[in-house]
Amino acid sequence: MNCKNCNHSLRTDFGYCPVCGAKVIKNRLTLKHLWQDLSFQVFNLDNTLFKTIKHLMIRPEVVIESFITGARKKYMNPISFFAIAITLSGIMFFILRNVYEVN
């Protein structure tokens, strides 16, 4: 078995690649697995999404400065954050448009 990221050969008992540190995933990619991963990312108590939202409301300059200087594990990736914000905005627009439909 080889690492999917760096192609380094791995023993079967390894949980992480000793070269690049990537997690070894042995399960097949299924819809169930994708749903579990998504729900873990969204509803995890140590969630970077809620931490990013909270800190962007209180002190946005700290979030931006931290991300630029390299502290990227603490906050959510800006592209992912933007995608979630656009999706939620679209859903809210759709719901509100149907609720307050103008005749």
C-alpha cells in the first residue's frame, strides 16, 4: 500500500504517512462516508466554522492576520467559508422569495 499524497510505501498498520503526515484512509468512498464526514465537519464541537464566524464578528482583523501569517488550522479555509456563505445565502433567498412572494 502506498500513500495517496506522496506515494511513499506504507505498512498496513500505519494510521498516518511517516513522510507527509497524511491520514491513511482504508475505506471505500461512499455516499454514507461522505455524509458522515460532512456532518462531522459541520456539527463538531471543535468546529472551525463557528469559531471563524464568531471571530469575524468580534475581531475580523485578527482572523485575517492569523490566516495571512500562517495560523490556518485555527480558522476555516476562506474558500470553503465563502462557498458555505453563498450556499446559505441562496437558500435563504429562495425561502424568503417564496414566503414573501409579490403578486
